[in-house]
Amino acid sequence: MERERLVVIGGVAAGMSAASSYKRIRPEAEAMVLEKDYFISYGACSLPYYISDDVKDFNQLISLTPDVAASERGIIVLTRHEALGIDTNAHKVRVKNLDKEEETEFLYDKLVIATGGLPVKPPLPGIDLQHVYTIRTLLDGIEIKKYIDEWGSFHVCVGSPECLYINQFGAGKRQMKAIIVGGGYIGMEMCESLHKRGLDVTVIEKMDRVLGNMDTSITDIVEEKITAEGVKIFKGASVEGFAGKDRAVAKVLTDKGEFDADIVLLVIGARPNAQLAKDAGIELGVNGAIRVDEYMRTNMPDIFAAGDCAEAMHMVTGKKAYIPLGTTANKEGRIAGENAAGLKNVFDGITGTAVTKVFDLEVARTGLSPLEAEREGYNYFTSTIKGRSRSSAYPSGKPITVSFVVDRNSGRLLGAQMAGEEGVAHRIDVLAACLYGKMTIEDVARLDLGYAPPFATVWDPILIAANVALKKLK
């Protein structure tokens, strides 16, 4: 009797989590992972810190190799193998070995689709010029860093106004000009990364603010920070194309003018990589992501989906959403693998919690922003306060801005956003837990939070914000 086989398409966060959890439950079964890239199981969220040279070696971003997956977890990993099609009736996956240019088929008993997301790349003139990059995969990061290294890193000397950018390989090269198209999380992180490498950085953002739907009480702080660091921002500008010289990008063309560029990063969002599923007759849902239930099952028998290619339930709205994040991918992958192994575990959903570092700022959010609450039809109000990360009597405390979104009808907390130089990341997690528990703003105001002068004020900024919002509600 042949062993039961799980086939997983995609070997990064969700895919390897699925294969690993499956093998923990069914060690006697076979788990096979197909990955079209060279690498598996790496931290894509760390790519800005690799490009900035804070992380020196890309191997530090890899948490698992195919050899270790095989020897320690019993998982068969086939890199450079691209899934071309799924026959749902015959339970087959058609696969191409990209190195040998050969096609084959693998039978499956259970299948997990974890094909991830794709960077949004609009069909603009000149978008295929050299040095116009997206940053989604480890290979993207390697290529971007290699190009910057070859150009030559510049280091900013601090001192008189006459202080110049100096090339570490000697004089003669001008400062490299970088254009970041998109002011979201990755765009803001890349501001710091490229600035650290000595590049002249400009951000072009189509919206009236950076960080997308976040409230202006937070985005104003972020914009003030990056401009103070020397990054230029052009908001309300639409990119119309790219002009080149010798097949490499030289200018970014917008409706507000032209910008010189030696390197361009397109970071305008991600879309689900769901064409393979669609072609197999698997239903798609929000934003074209693969439709799944709470067990990560698709509409096809024995087929699951997880990660950036799949939708998820938003725990605030109770509706399906597409918010691709690495934390979600790992959790969904684990549930998909467990259920493929015969369990019936539920993935409750997400609140869209995210945190990012922008120079020395911590910026975080969870739940709905004001723009999202309005779009969902809530009768809401916002309440924003400025607090401190530590007791005023204790040295080195920093200001924190906290903004709540509250349902005026029920008093329920709908979302929260924060910005500050310290103490933001762990506080947003408290509020994510509040959203999970469907707490009202009065519930939040009653939380028993820890206090000691080195860590918080006696009235934590979360409690101050909740009490101010409660007064508004009443």
C-alpha cells in the first residue's frame, strides 16, 4: 500500500509551515514541497535590513534549507520546480523542472496551494528597463543589494555644511539617486535602508499621505521624520512611465514632472498569485485571492490554500479580507497542514496587525483605520492622544501618539494606530488582543496593565487614550 502524499505548491512561509505541521501529525505519510525559486523558508520581511547592510549575509535570512527539511523533518523539497497545472479530478499536479526543462506529474492525496503574492507591476512604458525593481523575494533583495554594492556605497560625514558624500571606492562617482514608488510599509522601510547606503532618496506616493489608509495623526509624524532625515516626498503624484538610457532606467515620469533615477523600487502593493488555482476551477474571493473557509479548505475536495494567495476572515468586520502578512501566512499554513493531515482546526481570522520601523520611529496599527471604518459604513469617531513611553521621572522616555477608532453606536474598539520612538510595538499587541475579544472602549479603559517607571507611565498611553475616547463616547 502506497503512503499518503501531501503536495505543497510553494515553499516559503505558508508552504513550509503546512508541510511541517502535516509531517508532525502524519510522520508515516509523504510530504512534498514544490518551489520554483532557489530558496525556501526565508524572512522576506528582513529584506530591507539586508539591503541596508544591517544583515550582512542573505543566508542569515534563511531559516530552513531543503537538506535540513529532508533530514530533520522528513519533507521532500524540490526547488526550481514550477507547478504548471492542477488536475483536480485525477489528483495530479503538472510540474516543470526549470533547470532541466523537463515536465512531469505528481499525484497527490492532499494538496496545499501556497503560491504567495505577486508585486503589483502596472504595464507602464519603460517598466522593464534595467534597475526598475520590485522587492518581494530573496532573489529580488540579492539583486538590488548587488547593484548598489557595484555602484559603490556612499557614507554621510557629519559636520560642516561643506561635508560631502564620499565614495568608499574613491572619488569620482556622484551620489546614486533612488526613487521609491509607493509610500506603504515597505516603501518607508526602504527609505531608511537606502539612506543608510548613502543614496539620495525620493518617495513618490499617489495618495495624499504615506502609509496608505492610516490616519493623518500618524502619517504626519512619519512624513516629518523621513523629511528630517533628508528623504524627499512627492504626494498626490501618479507615475506614468520610465525613460531609459542604454537600456537602464534614467528617469521616472509622473504627472507632476520628471525625476532622475539610477534605481527605482516599485512598492505599490501585492496581489494574490492565484492564477494556477483559478485555472483549476478553484473559486476566488476578495481581491482575486483563493476563497477558503475557516479550515483553509477551498471548494475543491482535498485542496487547501494558505498565505498571501488566500483570503482571510477579518475579525472586526466579520467579512473576508486580503491583507498579506508573513505572520498570517505562517498561521494559515500550519492550520492547512494540520487539517490536510485529518484534523479539524479553525483559523479564526486576522485583525491586520502590523508594525514597522521608520528610522528611529516605531509605527503600528491594528484593526480598522478611519478610512476603512468609513468604507465599511460604521458610525465611528476617532480619538487621538499624546502620551509618554516611560514615567516622566525616569530618563529617556519618548512621546507616543495613540489614535483609536471607536464605533459610536456600540462603543466597540474598531482599530488603533500608534507612532513613537519606543514602546509602540508591544502596546499595539495589547490592542490587537482587545480586538480579538471584541472589547468596548470601556473594557479597554479598565485593563490592568503593568507599570514601572522604566516601562510605562502610571496611566499607560493605552489607558489615557481609552479614557479620552470614553468621554467622547458619553
